[in-house]
Amino acid sequence: MKRQVGLWIDHRETVIVFIGDEGEETRRIESEMEKHVRFSGGSRSEEGKADDQRDRQFTGHLNRYYDEVVSHIRDAEAILIFGPGEAKGELEKRLANMGLGGRIVGIETVDKMTERQITAKVRRHFRK
């Protein structure tokens, strides 16, 4: 049996479900991203510089987070990606840029799910 992976992802966390010959395994990766960006006071020009700096920090943080997710799923032969926001599309682009886009078997928009719901969804998808 080939190694199959389904994952629920947003900017704050990823739940990865691995299905293979040895059974199922679930792994959670936290991005440690703040829920809301905090803004500091200052003049207009300082605010613009601070916004640019926060954007760069946010992008850098997301890049490290996505790299960690990819390191866990790199050897999967089939990848199902689902989640509520933009993170699934951003991960899809990253995988495509790394030459792994052909392994993606589906991308779906879904709301927040429990770990049990995520596992059940991945199991249903790959056990068809």
C-alpha cells in the first residue's frame, strides 16, 4: 500500500493523518502564530514601516511553518489538503514549486474540525 496523507491546515495549526501499511498516525504541528497582529502607536510614516516589518515577519514565520509541514509529508504518494482559509492554497503552491504538486489528490474548503473528524475524513477519502 502506498503512503497516503490527509491534512487539515490553517495559519495556526496543521493536523496530519498518515495512512500506510503500518496503520494510521496523526501528528499536530502548531505554527505558534499570534491570533491577532498587535499594532504599536507612532506617526504615519512609522506605522507604514512597522506594517511592512510585521508583514515580513508574518511571511517569514509562515514560510518556516510550511517548510515544517512539507518535511512531514514529503514522502507521501498521495496528499489530500483541506481547511478553512488561505493556508491550503498557499501550501498547494509551495508543494507545486517543490515538484510535489502532482501528488495532490484533492483540495477542499472545510470549517474547523476536531482531530477525530479530520481522521475520519481522511480515512473515508483514501478507503474508497
